[in-house]
Amino acid sequence: MRIDIHTGSFSLTDGLRKHVEHRVRSTLSWAQQGLQNVSLRLEDINGPKGGVDKSCRIQIPVAGGTPVVIHEVQPDLYVAIDRALERAGRALSRKLARKRDFTHKRLVSTLIGDADLAPL
């Protein structure tokens, strides 16, 4: 899995890069085989003014569907990264489960016919 990290108005430190890579791999390790890449956009919205302005935007492409996109803003960049990755993991899990269920229902309906799929 390739991890692309883009920053806005600040430079990416080794510590921040290592934190992002570790958190991405640990949070999304269950889906690592199916993921080609994960893109993160880190920004300090207000610059040196401070405030709740550290932004993390995550985009995870999904084969045959729309990408999972999560945006989180927090006062601390590390917290924004952690929360965004947690949300992205849950969203990806839901998306893949829906995709799997839809494919399964489509396969069953073609094999046994739609009439046999009436609810119990």
C-alpha cells in the first residue's frame, strides 16, 4: 500500500511522517491487500494564528466505486490524523460490506431467480 502525504503551508517532519505511516498501517491493516494507495492532505488552516485549525483529509480509492473521503479538523494535528483514520477505517469497512452484500445478492438472484428472494 502506498501512502501519499501532502502538506499545505508547513513542511513534513520525519516524526509526523512516521506517525502517519504507522497509524495508516495499523488502522487499515485488515484491508491492506485490497488497498492500492491512501492519500492524506494535512493543513494548518489559520497558520500561526492558532485555534481549531489543523486539518486532515483522507482519500481512499475503492475499486468499482466512489472513494472514501474523510475530513477532520482539530486543534492538534496528531488528533486530527488519528480521528480521521478511525473514521476512514469504519467508513471503508461499511462500504466494502455493502459492496460484498450487493454482489452476493446479485449472484444469488441470477442463480435462483428473483422470486425466491422474497423476505421471510
